[in-house]
Amino acid sequence: MLKFAKLSLLSLALAGTPMVSVMLSPSQAEAQAFSALRQAIAEASSTEEQLAAFYRERDFQPIWTTADAADRRNALFSALADAHNHGLPTQRYDTTDLVAAFESATNPYDMGRADVQASLLFLQYARDINSGFLEPGDIVGDIVHTLPRRDPLELFTEFAASNPYEYIATLPPQHPEYTRLQRAKLRLEALIDDGGYGPTVQAGSLAPGATGTSVVQLRNRLMAMGYLDRSATATYDVRLQQAVLEFQVDNGITADGIAGGDTIRAVNRSASEHLSEVILAMERQRWLNFERGPRHVFVNLPDFHTRVIDDGEVTFITRSVIGSRDSDRRTPEFSDTMEHMVINPSWYVPRSIARGYIPSILAGGANHLELMANGRPVSRANVDWSRVSAGNFPFDLRQPPGPRNALGLVKFMFPNRWNIYLHDSPDQHLMTHEVRAYSAGCVRLDDPYELAYHLLAAQEEDSRTFFDTILQSRRETQVNLETPIPVHIVYWTSWVDTEGRLNFRNDIYGRNAQLRQAIQNLGVEIRGVNS
């Protein structure tokens, strides 16, 4: 409140400065004062090209240090004071120097410099809360989202023409998911201040019918997490079993109502760990703070599921297999646009995989693969194999369409430099696993035909018959989508569903650990860890 009081006094002081009266009395002294003001703004803003362009379009007039700019100043200071509620690195928005600059601005030149100082702080805050304060690709190379950075000139122009409080309120993501995460953050912080979830469960596993201290610990933690109403039972009864089952669903654990090792480990995670996940989730929301498309395909890697979202509602969902944990096979995070599907696809074997087949081919095996040169098949009988070795193997490899094809019988294409796409798979048994990280990077689908029917329904009267007819032809056929569909491949280990329930998934690729260290290095407060 002290800062706001000082700013109020400042606005009164500014009312008598030559800067304000220059338009009223064009005396030589006032002209000199305005010249000094313009010079200071031009010099101070020159380090940020688009900010300089904004001031240049205004003839270098200030927006923060005029008598009528009190609302702008107060709106900025109010937003910066609330930055911690968005999980932002509050040290970046320290207003000490800015307040001092405002208070000591007793001449036009200093006022001009203070004005730009406020603009730079606003720009830092607006950028961070709108599209993220991290450059994730610099921390984890497989995060290749194109961040939706706002154009500073556009941002300042809109801000200067708007109610400052209302405009600043539009800067955070407006997606309901972000709002739900922020509420979860506040709830977790209050819970941590109140002692967290309580003692951890001191048992390797627990099953219905068990009694004793460990059951009480399990009961109490599930109560603290909101899965169980107040209870005094010391027995693993039906109500506790139901609570465990619901907890398992929200944590991506096979839902059987038995508190096995995975469930106990998940239950024993601290409220501070959950809070750090939520703060990361809010940052990830900022990376996707753009129009995702009224219809889009959404692949959440740690959740091992692919969804179609129509106007905010899930209209299709299927299990997925993602890239393995090997560093060169992890599925990257990015957004692109699905343009077509290929029914009865061929598989052109990537060089990184083809090397593994070469010894077998040289020995006369791997007959399911064709040799290709310059895009044309090559007969094995016409090759002088005595002159071919693994070191000089001159061919590409292709697997023709068929039920044993590595891509299955349909693939969904959104051309990208990583050659990542969605496709069918002959290895459907992998879909029964809880952790499904087995591919070379692409996303395999449990119900690829159903996805094809679902997407084609927008352009075919009978999408099922249309697809099946092509499938039965066994000919490789490209089907273009009349309306291309955005695809978002993300790595969300935490989110809040529409019922308000916190969901968590395991950090399958270890990306959270790297990002968490980065945000802590920037001074982000995680209650119970560095507060």
C-alpha cells in the first residue's frame, strides 16, 4: 500500500510539471523541457526496437508519467504484486527501482527515463504471463513449441488505448484449464500452510480388508486430497477402496482399488511436489496460449492417450504408444496441422532403423522389405552382393502395404521435420500396458480406424464405408482432409479436469526435473520448497 500512496502523491506532483503544461503554454522553457523529455524517451527506448517504434509513433510522449496516467501505474503495480499467484518469477518484477525512479523524477529528462523503465517492466511481465517466462527449447531440446510471443508494438498500442485494469486482465491465458490450475495452486498453498497431506503411508502395499496404522495413514492422506469424506475408520473398507480407485484414475494407475506399490508411491507424494507440478502446468498453458482450433487433435504424451477436441469437448479418445525413453526416440512436443491420411501405407524405413536390418538383408533375410534406389524398386536377384557391405549399403528400404506393415493400415499425416505422425500398429498387444513408451518417436493408436471414421465424418456422408472400401482395395491411397486439423503434441503431467479434479502423470522423459530446476533458478516460489 505504501507504493500506491507514493504513486498517488507523484501524480499530484506531475500535474504541475512543464511536461503537462507544454500543450497549454508553448513558451521556450516548456519547449526545452519537452525536448529533454523526448530525448530521454528516445534514448532509453532505443534498446527495444518495437518499444522505440511505439514511442516514435506517439512523438515520444510518455504514457506512465503524466498526471492522467495514475490508473495505468496502479494497474501495473497491482498486476506485479499478484504475479506470484500465477507462478511467475517475482524477482523479475521488483518495483523498488521503478518507484525510486518515479519519486526522483523531478525534471523532464528523468521523467522520460522513468516512463521507459515502466514500459520495459510492463513488457517483461506481459510477455511472461502471456506466453511463458521460460524458453523451453533451450532447456529441453525436445520441446519445440513455437511460443505465441505477442508483438510489443501491438501490445503497447492496445494497452495505451484500453482500460489498463481490463487489458492487463486479458494477458494471462483465458482457457478454462488455466483458471482451474490457478485455483488448484491456491488450494495447495493453503493446504501446505496447514501442514500438507499428513504422515506418509508406511506400507509397501495395502488391500481391502487390511487394518492398522498404515490404513489410517492412507485414509488421512486421501481425505486431505479430497477423495474421502471425514472418516474414523481404521479398516480398508468399501469407501476407502472407492477412494483409492478414484485416486488411481486421476493418477494414470490401473484402477483396481488395491493400493499397490505404484499407488502408495503416488499417494506419498507431498503437497509441495504437487504444487510444483501445477506451477509447471500453468507455464505449459502459456506456451499454448493461442487459438488451438475449434476441432483439434490433442496428444498428451505422459497420459498415453490421443483425443479429438471439438469446441472444448472430447469427442474421441484412444490409447496411444509414444516414443521410448531412449534419448533419440522420445516424441517431441510441437504443434502442426494434419493435412491428409494414407490408407494402406508403405513404410519407408528411416536410416537410423534401416542400419539394423542390413546384416539380415546381406544374409538373404528381411524379405518383407523391398530395396529401393532413386524411388524405384530393385530386384535382389540383380544385385552383386559380393560388392555390398553394411558400410556401403546403397539402398533405401521400403515395406509394402499390408497387415504386417510397421505403420499398420492407416497413418495420419502432418508433415514436419521430425517425421512424427499418428499411425496404426501391428503390435496392438502393447496397448494393454500401463506405461506405453515403445515407438521410435511416432504416436501409435489403439483405435486408428475409429479415428479415421471420426475425422472423415466431416466430409463423407458414410465415412465408415468410404474408409473400409479403400482399405479393402489394399492400394496405397492418400485421402486429403477438406478442412486441415491442428495437432498439438504436449507433455502435461498435471492438469485439472472439468470436474475440478487434479490429475497427475509420471514424468516419463524426465523433462519436469529439468524445467523445475530452471524455474527455481529464476526464483519461482514453490511453497514448502523455497518459501
